[in-house]
Amino acid sequence: MIAIGCDHAAVTLKETIKKHLISQGYEVEDHGCFTSESVDYSDYALKVAEAVASGKCDKGILICGTGIGMSIAANKVKGIRCAHCSDTFSAKATRQHNDANVLALGERVVGAGLALDIVDCFIKTPFSGEERHVRRINKISAIEEKYFK
Ligand code: RB5
């Protein structure tokens, strides 16, 4: 199950990505928003991040105007490794190296075609599982343990 969410700046791209994922057989849990009425991206980042952190969803996709606000907010949730990507190389690398579990995209930054390629790279690339990457991710978890309540 893939959790998806956006703010008012990214409803169109969210719908495009949702249709794309469903057409490939993925189950998608849509956390909104659904209209161009102004909302706060942080609310939707929290919904998607919690769906992933709880284990209900395997991965999350967050879209706002830039993708930046969403990524900052999602990374405040323990267990979330949200990668803000605007290219396919980064989307692939963040899965292989960081085992990122949430992708953040900017509708005002990337076109729909590139966004779908980024999503495909993110969803389909497995974590490498290599010891050095596991060690580094474990150190991120240690930072969470130190600073998160
Ligand atoms: C909304 O105008 C915009 O600030 C938001 O979509 C996002 O880009 C924030 O990071």
C-alpha cells in the first residue's frame, strides 16, 4: 500500500501519480487534499508520514509546490526517511543507499512526465542492504533516539 498526499499546489500531480500507480496494480491510500482551496502542507505530510511510520503503508509520496515543506515536515516523524527528489538518479540512489520510505516532489518544479519516472524509480528500486548503508541508517535512528521523545 502506498500513501499519497499533497497540498493545494499539487492536487493535479497527485491525481496523475495516483492513476499511474493504480494502473500498475499498486494500492494507493489517498490522504488528500482534493481541491485548490489553500491548506497547510504540514497537515498532509503528517498524515502520510504516520501511515508509513505505523507500518500501514509501505511507502509514501508527498507533493507540494516545491516538495520542500513536505519533506521537512515528514522527516520530523520518527522512522521516516523522506527524500526530496527532482531527478531519477536521486530517486534510485536514495532507495539503494538511504532506504528512503517517503518521496517528496514539487509540482512547480518537475513536469508530470519526469515526476512519473521519479516515482517509478523510487517505488521499484530496492534498498541495497549493504553493510555500510545499514550502518549509516542505524546512525540516523540513533539521532532520533537522542532527540525525539
Ligand atoms: C504553497 O504555496 C507552498 O508554499 C507549498 O506548496 C510548498 O511549496 C511548501 O514547501
